[in-house]
Amino acid sequence: MIGKPMTGGKPWLHILKFTIPVLAGSLLQQLYQTADTVIVGNFTGERALAAVGTTNTLCFLLLAIAIGFSAGNGVISAQHFGAGKLNEVRKDGATGILFLGGVGVFFAIIAIAFSRMAYQYMVDVPENILPETLTYFRIYALGLLFQYLYNALAAILRSVGDSAATLYFLLIASVMNILLDLLFVALLGWGVAGAAWATNIAQAASVVAAWVYMHKKYAVFRYKIRDLVWDNAVAKDTFRIGLPIALQLVFVALGLTFIQRAVNGFGQVMTATFAVGQRIEMYLHLPCNALQTTLATFTGQNVGAQRMDRVKAGAYQGVLISAIFTLILSVPVWCFADTLPGFFALSDTAASYCTSYLKAIALVVVILSLYVPLFGVFQGTKHSLLPTVTALCALTLRVIAVYTFKDSEYFGHTIIWWNPLFGFGLGCIITWIFYWSGIWKKTKNILPDR
């Protein structure tokens, strides 16, 4: 039985109830990804840790495409759900599954075929860690189909207000990934290949769990193979709405790739430092990303119900919740910045760098929490191009800052962790100017019936 849309009652209460499972699920996802880093660092050494860490940006780029198009499909479904059009919701979901599955296979082939070119020339991975980098990335790419299908299923469930379900699936994946990491890496000695296989198997398990759950709980989503019918109009809308969202994240990934290239230029110690620092930094991004997801669904449902007054109230309340949750995470990171690197078996020099990284990002990330949730509002009103433009501007400034100051006396190597100050600051200014302009309110209330 599908629940009620978030079109009545107190906006902040709906937002909080929806966000907490999303945030908890994202936390679990980060935990099992961190398990790869911790286990690889402790059982295979700093070189393997650097090799796995240097794949982060391109892995995120591939995942960004899945997140973007699944979010686009989710916005369509959320608007139809808010308007009470369940037949359209079912059609949206079927096409979303086929769309994301096909895109996943396509990018898996591309990633494997061009992996050496990307890491040798674009990322400029040091020769001593290149073989292990390619091994991890190519095995990871084999599992992209599961990554894309999981995002499709999660978006479908979130569009009808079921954000708690993804928490269960990610719990299964997290536990399985950690156990398989210990088996493949610690016991069997498979190294970086074992870490990659553990991730793929765990992700496949989450897809199976999501499919079974969706099929049993919701009659509208009890698809048989013949029910998975492609609808050109839905696919077109999924692409149209999802492309700017995907590009927003792709620009982030590309910007981080160029920053990774600069990091690699400082040597293996800095590469390992950046790998660990980024992994911990991702925890600090979780609240604003969860609120972005929440506000996209909340906005989509209320646009469908023609309740723009609730959208505006939800926007301000969502940003406030984002800032509070971010502070709750950033304060402990600042306080324990000298202790956290010890879990990753870093050398003394790398641990010292990592402490500086964590103290800087614990301060700067608060700026991010003040504007990223509004991206969800823009996506829910089909103005997803603005987040894309903002991400491009912010990442461009970050890259410029890195390459301008990395050899200077003002910042030097510390620009690796201070560059977000420039990008996040610009992103915050652009986002709030657009919000206060009111342009985002000019939207059609609902997608047409098909």
C-alpha cells in the first residue's frame, strides 16, 4: 500500500522524517566504502591505498550519471504521485529501470575500454601504482549495471515517499561488503581486486533486496518481465530532467579529477593523504546531499499538488536542517582530526597532512550545507540547469585555485584542502541569488498524461 504524499501537515516534519532514512542509508554506504580504504590500507599497505584512492574521482563520475538520470526519473514519478496518477507512476518506473540498466551497461564498456588512457594521461597516476589502480577500476566497472539498477529502484521508492526502504538495502550491502573485504583482502590476500569484487557483490545483493521488497510491498510496482515496457515519452522526460542533474555531478567529478592530478604531482604520500581525507570529507557532505534528495521529492510532490507555498517553506526549513546536521558531524571531525588518520595506517607525514586537511574541511563544509539543499528545490520544479551551472562555476574556481597556488608561498600544498573555500563560497552566492530571484517558481504544475 502506497502512503500519502508530503502535501499536507508541517513541511519540516515531513522533511525530517524523509531525510533521516536517506541520511542513515548514505552513512551506511560511506561506511562500507570506507571499509575498503581501511582494510586495504591495513592489509596491503600505503601504495595499494593510494591506488584505490586515486580511482575515487572517476568512480564517482560514473556513479554521478546513475544518480542524475535516476533523480530525473524520480522527479517525474514524484509529480505524478503527488497528483494521484498511479498508472503514470507505474509507467515511469518501468521505463526508468530499462533506461538506467541500458546506460549502466554502456558506461561499463566505455569505462573498461578507456581506463588506461584515462588514468595514464588524464589523471596522471604514478607508474608505481598504475597497475593496481587499473585492476581495481576495471573490476569496479564490471559492476556498474548493479550500481545503475540500484539507483533506479531507490529513486522509484523515494518518489512515493518510501525513503526508509533504501536504508534496509544499504544495511545488507554494508555488512556484506565488510565481510567480503575481510575474506578477500585480509584472509585470501586478493589485494585491490578483492576490494573491488566485494563492492560489486554487495551492490548486486542490494539490487536483489530492493526488487524483492518493491515487488512484495507495492502492487503498483509488481512488474513481470513483460510489464517492463519502454515508453519513449517517459524516457525523453527522464533524459531531459536527469541530464542537467547528471552533468552537475559530472562537473564535480571532473573538477576533482583535475585536482587529483595535482595531488598526484606531490607524490604517493599526498595521494594517500587525499584518498583518506576525501573519504572522511564525504561524511560531511551527507546531510546536504540527503536534504537535496529530500527536497527534490518534497518539491515534486507539492508541485504536482499545486502547493507552491509549501515548497517555499520547505526550502528554508530544509536548509536549516542541513546546517544543523552538518555541524553535528563537522565538530567531532575537527576535534578528532589528529586521531582519525590512524585508522588508515598512514605514514607519519601523510597523517600530519591528513590532520590539516580534516580541520580545514570541517570548517569549509558548513558553507556547502547552506546551499546544496536548494538544488533539490530547483530539480523538483524542473530548473535543474541551475545546479549544473553552479557546479561548473564552483569546480572551475576550485581547479583554478589549486593550479594557481599549489607552487606559491601563500598556500603551497595546503591548497589541496583549502580550495573548497573558493568553490563553495561562489556556489552559495549563485544559488541564493537564483532562489531570491523567484525564477524557479515559474514551472508547469505537472507533466502531461501519456
